[in-house]
Amino acid sequence: GAVVSQHPSRVICKSGTSVKIECRSLDFQATTMFWYRQFPKQSLMLMATSNEGSKATYEQGVEKDKFLINHASLTLSTLTVTSAHPEDSSFYICSAMRREVETQYFGPGTRLLVL
Amino acid sequence: QKEVEQDPGPLSVPEGAIVSLNCTYSNSAFQYFMWYRQYSRKGPELLMYTYSSGNKEDGRFTAQVDKSSKYISLFIRDSQPSDSATYLCAMSEGAQKLVFGQGTRLTINP
């Protein structure tokens, strides 16, 4: 159990367009989901914490108007990168918290390349 | 000083060796300790999860937490080439926001 999926796994887009990434917990309900960003050979940087039915909490330095997060159900959270620029190119990873064991399970990640 | 310190390596050992990975931390409020394995271009996979101090064993993997020293370890016995990956330690106060180490790149040579 504890499977988290992400879609798409890879996306290439033009500068100025918006990209939506979906994160789903497949076999458990996740009241809390997290969005991370990871640059090559670096650790994960938390961008925001998303609770079902409420607004996301963003980490310092993360623009909430640029990275829109929606957590509409207990199994789905979405991250939309609005007006993407080349500097937004990165590996975006979501995680879902399984309440019974109070730990996070990660999705496979989405590689975003903005041209 | 970072909240969690982890030697990024790279660490290279021969197949069959015992691997020791560790992290130190400064926040005494951390209660939950985890080790994740991350293969290249993939999301992290939870390997071990420990609450508070003590040891935990799962197959070839053993996790140790020493809260008095603020030091956690992951041991891999009979290491295999498939264990080659980046290993990330992570910890939290209340099982919400995780603080990650930098990750150690490990290579097991056949």
C-alpha cells in the first residue's frame, strides 16, 4: 500500500504557458499533501503544504500566485505553474501523508522543462 | 548551520560490504526519523521509519536513532549493486513538515 502517482511524468512547454501537475494517493486517503522542488544533485525543497478543503501554506520565498495549489479531495492535489519561465524548469515531487503512520509517501516526480 | 547535516559523498563500496550512512541534527524537538532511497530521476522511496530513539531492522537494513547525540544511522548489510542510489535522511517534530538532509550518493561496485 501507500502508492502515490503523479501525472505527467515529464512535460516540455513554452515560456509563458501554464502547466498543471496532478498528484494522487491511490490506496489511501491523504488529508495533507506536500509539494517539493528538487534541483540536480540537491535535496528536496518544500514549496507548500496542502490540506484538503483549505488554502495551501507556502514556504517563505515561494510565490503563491505563481504556484497555484488545489487540494480538492482526499486523494488529489494539483500544482499549476502559471506563466512558466525557464528558471521554473525543475523536478517537482509531491508527497501524501498517511495519517495512521504519520509519514510521507512520495510520488515519482514530474520533470518540467520550460523552453 | 543547517538543521540536518548529511555528508553528500559520493560513497563507493564493493558489493557485499556493510554500508554505514548517517546524519546529525540540531533540533532536539525532532521525534520522527526516516530514511528514503532515491534512484536517479525518481521520487524518494521510504525505507525506514523510526519514532524517537532506538533501533529498527528490516531485512538488510537497520536504522538507529540516538537522540542524546542527535545522530541517526542507516546500515545496509550485504550491499548489492541495486542499492546504488541517493539516500536521504529526513526528520520532523510532529510528522508534518519534513526536514531533509542533503542526501548521500552511494555506489555499490560489482
